[in-house]
Amino acid sequence: MEMNGMLWFDNDKKRTLAEKIKRAADYFDKKYGRVPNVCFVNQKVVEVVDLPGIKVRPSGIILPNHFLVGMEEV
């Protein structure tokens, strides 16, 4: 499995996790011309996020308030 992506930082306490991921995905789409299909978040995130077309996965290597969005190739 291979993944190409972009690291995004958002520590705005007024935004929900879903809003943060959506902003990162929108920027990725604007910059690269592709809608991301995966977002890795810090493993301590317990909020459930349902974003159509984007799998949200916990990871031990992603820092809090950071989001790795991209295209996961299978």
C-alpha cells in the first residue's frame, strides 16, 4: 500500500475535527487537483468522523492538531 499526501496543521479550538479535515481536504484538492481519500490523525483522537469518500485513520506518528491527507493507492 502506498500513500502520497500533505501534512496540515490546524489547532483552532472553535472548529470540529470534521471541519479541520474538510479544510485540509479542500486545500489538497485545490493544490493537487485530486480529492484525498484518506486522512491520518493522532491516535488519541476519539471523536468519530464521517466524511464521505475520506477514511479517517488513527496513527501513532501523527502529532496532535496535525492531519496527513492524501491519496491512498491500493
